[in-house]
Amino acid sequence: MMRGIFERHDRYNFEAKIDYTLDARQPKNKYFLSFYFFIPKSLNLGSKNYSRSDFYADMHTYIRFKNPRFTLDELLDKSNKRSPLCQIFLNVDNLRRGISLDEVNRKLIYELRMFGTIFKTCLREETLAITKILSEEAKSGGKNSDILTGQLLTRLNEVEEQFEIIQRNFEVSGASRELQETYVFARDMGSLEVQNYLTLLLGVYRKRRGKSAKKLIELIISFIENHWTQRRRRGSHLVRDPDSLNENFTYWEGILKKYFQGVLYLTVRDKNSTGRAQHIVYGIAAGFAMFLSLVIGYWLGTQFTSELSTSFIVAVVVGYIIKDRTKDIIRNYSNTFLRFFVPDRKFVIVDPMDRRNIGVVRESMRFVDLKDAPPPVLQARTSGHMTCIEEEGKPEEILMYQKDVVIDTEKISRYHTRRRDISDIIRFNIRKLIQYADDPFHFDKMWDSASKKIKRLKCAKVYHLNLIIRLETMDAKERKQVVFKHVRVILNQDGIVRMGEVQPAR
């Protein structure tokens, strides 16, 4: 099963997140992504001024495990062996007994990082669920949200109590410096997330009236203020100050977000398959050219009696030209051949937990002619046109990016019980695409019949970058499943204006 989420990341970057559910019945899971960028020709971008190296410099990809799904109850359940909190207490006991200290320290660091990223997801989902119920109750009445909010606050108290117990254990055991720092930062990040999401919940609750709502508002405020005070007392970097620009806070928040989320990211190692293939083909080209040179030399020796004759010299020069051009022609044709049959880049996916290879990624990119684009892709592109003349009025260049991913499901199942599903994140920078764009606005004059005056009317100049994404997977019975997505990114000279999925025109 596969699904895609496409969104604007910032002014110059958009992001595609492909979630892929691994099928444990298959020893290897495979999925194939094709991105067709339909670029307006008015942006003056094509194969002559936008190379593969330019494209790969603008694109960044990340492959990671999806965040395991837990409720707060499941996370706090010490008998639930999938819970990081359960694993933390099990390994704390081993730490106190001095069993394999280095390995136990490493496992505890890993579980604390897992707890940090899972706790944030739990808290976000449960808070958003309550806010949704609050919105529904505002129309229909009811008090279910008050009960759920009370349960949420109780669970958050339990989390704080469990971390107090963990800290006391670390003080009397052989915890390494890295482990102690990870514990402190996990606690601070959890505290910050509590403050953030309870503030979101508070904003919704403040619109409610009644004694129960007032009591919960006071309780939520108390939680928020207490977490902020505790972090400040501990000297945490994650404290926002209303009277400063909070540069230090933003710096450390970025570092710690990446640190805790990084436990889910997979390492990717470049294998440079194209470079090796090129060396082989270039070697063959050089050998053939040398063979041709020897044949020509032998033939010249049989045709000319005087090696210093003008005809001999001319023939030698012509032979050298033939040899040299033959080598370059073979190399040029081989580059075209390699683009079609050998990926531009090849990576090995490595599980950072145990350094095992668990998959392979192959990528390729090239510009294609309209006649060479697959018919289903063209159909998906034209289905978004409002009128039949739109296609003729907006000619486009087509850039194709393909990504082939193979995941070793057996290895993942053998060593992981929580991390199974994969998220493939592709982020693309559009700065080079808009370098030749016109000004974002121009002004037209028009007669305004209401004011009886000629007015200057501001008109926006935008460009439509259309992406057709083809997602292909194979199920356990080797049946191909293909899904198409059409995403439109609206650009101007200042960056990304907006983007969204396009539904076929009726």
C-alpha cells in the first residue's frame, strides 16, 4: 500500500512524502516512482542549461521509517514490550547490574530517542482529536472533550513521574555522559511539546463557557506554566523568552528535533554505478580505437614504400583523425545508452542501528520529448486542462525523474518489531526554475465604469509547474498496482505561491 502527501515546505522548496507499507509476506518489497515535471517553456529551462548535476543539487531525498503508532496509554504501559518506556526500564535494570555497559548505554540512548519522537506523535494526535471533538460539541453540545482532556492531563503527569524515576536510577548507575545528555534533552523536548500542544488546546477551550471549562482552562494554564518554569530552572536551552529574539532557543530546537527524529532515518551510501559503467565503456572505446589505429598502420605499411612521402604523411594524419573520432563517437553514443539502461545514481540503504544493508535505491533523470512520454502520463497531464486550447497555448519541457527502491523485508522483520513502514521524502528547490521568470506583478490600465476613471490594475504573473507522479508497487501475488497523482505548483519570481493536487477536469 502506498500514499503520497505533497506540500509547500517553504518559499523555495516543495516536498513529496511517499508512505509505503511493507508487506511482510514478501521477502523483498519494491516500489517505483516516476516524477514528470512539465515546465513552462517561458521559464527557459531545458537540457542545454539544466544538467543532471543541477537537478540532483536541487533535489534532496530522505528515506526513513514511519513513526510507530502508539496511544499514550500504550506508551505508558510497562508491560508493553513495544513501548520505549518499557524497554528503558528493562535496560536500566541491566545498567544497575553492570551488564554489558556499552551495549546497554547504546540501547538506552536509542530507546530515549524513540520515546521522544513517539511521544510527540501521541501527544499531537490525542490533542488534535480533542480539539476536533470540541469543535463538534460547540454545535451539538456535550462534555466528552472535558473527560478526554482530564485523562490527557493525568497521562502527562504519569510521564513526568516516570522520568523522575528514570533520573534517580541514572544517578546511582553507570550511565555514560551521552546517555545522561540524551535523557535531559528527551525530557526537555517532551516538556516543550506538552507546552506547545496544551497551548493549542487552551486556545480552543478559551472559547467555551461554564464552570467545567473554566476549571480545565485553569488546570491547562497551570500545566503550561509549570513546564516552562521547570525547564528554566534546569537551565534548559528550550525556553522561549518574550523579551528576546530567542535565537538560542531556535538553534537548539532545530538540533534536538533532528537528533530525535534521526533515530528513524536510514543511512544511504552512494555506490556510483554510472561512474563504473562509464569507465568500462570508455575502456572498450579506447581499445577499439587502438585496434583501428593498428589496422590502419599495418595497411599504410603495405601501401607506401617510402615512409617520408607526402601521401604517407597525409594518410597517417587521416588515420589518426579516424582513430580519435571513433573513440569520441563511441563514448558519446555510450553516454546516451547509459542514460537509458544504467541509473545516474545508486545507493545502498543501511539501518543505522545495526549497520546492515536493508535495501537499494536507483535514480535517473533526463529530459524527454512529448512524443516519448508515456500516454497515461500525458493523459493525466491534459486531464487537468480547463479548455482544449490550453495545451497549445502553454508549451512545456518535460523532465523525467525515476526512482526504483527495493527493501529487504526479511531483514527488517528479523530485527525490528516497531519500525516497519517506510517514508520516502523528496524535497525540491525551485530557485533555478524561476531565475528567468518575469516580475511577479505588472499593471494594466482599465476604465472603471463605477468611478468613471481610468485605473491602474495590478495583475499577478505566475507560472504553473505541473507534476505527474506515477507510483507503482507489486503485491504478494506479483500483481502490479499503479497510482497517478497530478500536483500543480504555482510559481512566480519570488518563489512558491501555492500548490495542491489537481482533480481531472469533467
